[in-house]
Amino acid sequence: MLFYPEKLKIPDLRMKPFIDAGEIWEYIDRAKASKERVRDIIAKSLNKHRLTFEETAVLINADEPDLVEEIKEGAKLLKQKVYGQRIVLFAPLYIGNNCINNCAYCGFKSSNHTVKRTTLSKEELIDQVIALENTGQKRLILVYGEHPKYNADFIAETVGIVYGVKSGNGEIRRVNINAAPLDIDGFRKVKDAKIGTYQIFQETYDEETYKKVHLGGIKRNYEWRLTSLDRAQEAGIDDVGIGALFGLYDWRFEVMGLVRHTNHFEAVYNVGPHTISFPRIQYASELNIDKSHIVSNADFTRLVAILRLAVPYTGLILTARESAAIRDEILQFGVSQIDGGTNIEMGGYSKHESRENQDIDFEQFQINDNRTLQEIMEELIDHKYIPSFCTACYRLGRTGEHFMEFSVPGFIKRYCQPNALLTMVEYLEDYAQQEVKAKGYKLLEDKLAEMEPDHFKEKLIEKIQLIKDGKRDLFF
């Protein structure tokens, strides 16, 4: 159900710009970060209350080392309260790199004539999906350049192809989208293809910087992009993902922009974004940006912790742009989703060539975590995380407002951890090497021992045995 402000006799804010740069800087400039104030704000977040704009600004200004550590510790504790130890896994799959935009930070920019422009054929797409399924992937995000050929009909067609591919016990159960903004009718067509989340990153919320780095193409239109996911909501897509590309402008402003975007969705549509992403500038062919805003590792880990405290119930996505070491560190501060076994070369998943031998000049940007999905699974299990390929909420209609009904009181954790365990058992049975399988079942044993004996635990144990007996796709 959509929330229509005019019914309450307040201004209709749908599909209208909501970023005021002066307001954001005023909050940042005025916020005072005393120890008492910072600790009160952390305590509020730990009680699972979303922070106000002013409270977020206070955390941004809390730059004393001891307060930064307290913010990180608060983020760790909040993640445990809301999400437990589960980490959702997915893989990106590039469908086409044709693009009419000329973005200074992107290797696929239209002015880069060294890039071989490719769109996967139906047969090539099937080959990629089979390769992904054969490693154990269940969740994909399809990535498209911004080009007239990648319209709503094309996106819907490719989604249908992906859902139709089965390899052994492998199947893709959730297809998310990272593509150009559409009009409302276009978003409706894509929704009918049964997509999961539609993800559009603003890149930078500062309009002047936005114009400097977007040198041509429809993406140069700041307001069209800013209001894109409003149109998705109007079309009935209530799972949307927002993001900023950190390194284009002051990270403090971008964090506030993401929080303001979240505020806007909650005020107008009564539900926040499903996910927030915070990719950081990495090497790309013909990269040409002002590097004065490049974000250090220290500030990057800090801003992730601030985002976790600011929006307790929004999923945070950390991608393989970051190194394995940085990802392992930041996982602690509230990240709930990561990609694994990532390959962003066009057609790269069905090739058997080492990542180290691939030419990154033909990719959109540089990938810094080249671990296979098996390696990431083992690493997560070693650190007592529960790797999850769960798609239950999406398929049971627990999205948008309905998801908030479950997640805000904390009920979602009761569903998420058991469902994560079920998908982990599927992976262990179908794809894991023997050593990883042994470690995974030891983790399962430990997690079951932690659960209180009740009917729900009995049902979980029954489902686990059914998976071992050959059943698949079981969930609560």
C-alpha cells in the first residue's frame, strides 16, 4: 500500500527533489559531539530506533578515537541484535556494457573506445547462470549499462531467462536489478517479471559534483535519477536499493544524503529502502576525477558503523570492490550482504581463466576481493557467521511495509537465522568440499545447541533432515 501525503493535507512529496545541500551542511556544522550526547545516541540506536538527521550529524562529528571505537562497538552490538550472525551472499552478473553516459569514474563510459561493447546473447546468459548455479549461487543482481537497448522489456526478458535455468539442484531464486532509471510503466513491466530489489545509486548527492562527473547522456539529469526510485514505488516495487559512490564528494555529506533519502521514503511511502550500498572509488580504465575526496580505510570503516546505527533495519551491502582484509573488518560493523566469487568481466563466469590473468581495463572497475565463493563460505564459517542464500521473505511477500512489520519488532531474526541455516545445509550437501562441509556442520551443531528447545526448533531439525534426504528449497 502506498502512503499518499495529500490525504493528510500535507504537501505531496512524491517524485520531487528532497536534497537541500544547505540544510545538510547546516546540520553537520552545528552538531556538537560531546561524549554524553554520542553515548545517548548509540543507546537510542541499540534500542532499535532509527536516528534523526541531527543525531546522525552528531555521530559524523564524533572524531575522537575513543568515540569512534564506541560507535563501532555499538554497530557490532546492533547488528547482533537485529541480524544475528547471518551474512547474505549474492553474485553480480553483467548483462551488457553498452552505455550512452559519460561518467568520469566508470570504465564503461561512452568516451572510452578501448572497451569492447558486448551484450550477452540468450545462450551466453544461460551459460553464465549455469556456471553460477554450479558454484552454489542462489541470488543474483543483474547489471546493465544505460542504453536504449536495455529497456524494461529487455530487462524483463533476461530476468525470465535467468529464472528458467536449472542445473542439477541449482537454481536462481532471487534476481535483483542494477540498471537505469525507468518511467513508471517501465518499472511496472519489470515488477511483473518478479524481480527482487531494484537498485539505483545516486552516486553523489551533491548536485554540483554530480554535474562535474556526469559529462554526457541522460544520467546527467540529477533530478531524474534522484526521483527514480519514487517512480519504482509508484509502480509497486517496494523493495528498492539506494547507494552513493564514496570518493566523489565529502563522505560526511554522502552519509547524510543516504539518511535523507531513507527519511524521504519513510515519510512518503511508509517504508525505507531495502538496502544501502556504499561502494568506494577504485581504479577504472580512463578514471578521471578530483581525488581530493578519496575515502581512507579509517573513514570508510567509520562511516559504515555510522550508517548501521542510523538505519537499524536497512540491509547494508559491501562489495568485492574492497579487499578481503577490509571486508573481513567491516563485516563486524553491520554489513548484512556481500557478493562472493565475483567476476565482472563480460561472460567471465563460464571462463576458467585465473582472475589474476584478466585485464581489468575491460571491466567497469577494479575488483579487489578475488576469493571464490567456496573460499568465502569457509572464511565466514571459520568466523562463526552463518552464510545465507535465503529468499524466503521475498517469495512469501514479506517485502516493503510487510517486511517492516516483521523486522522492526525483531521477529525477522527468528525467521532469518533458521532460513540461513537451511540454505547453508543445501550448500554443504550440494557444493562444499569435504573440509568446508565438516566445518559447516560443526557450526550448525553449535547454532542448534544455542536454540531453546521448542516446536520451532523441532521443525527446523525436521527440515534439515529433509534436505539431507534430497529435498530442496525449504524455508519458514
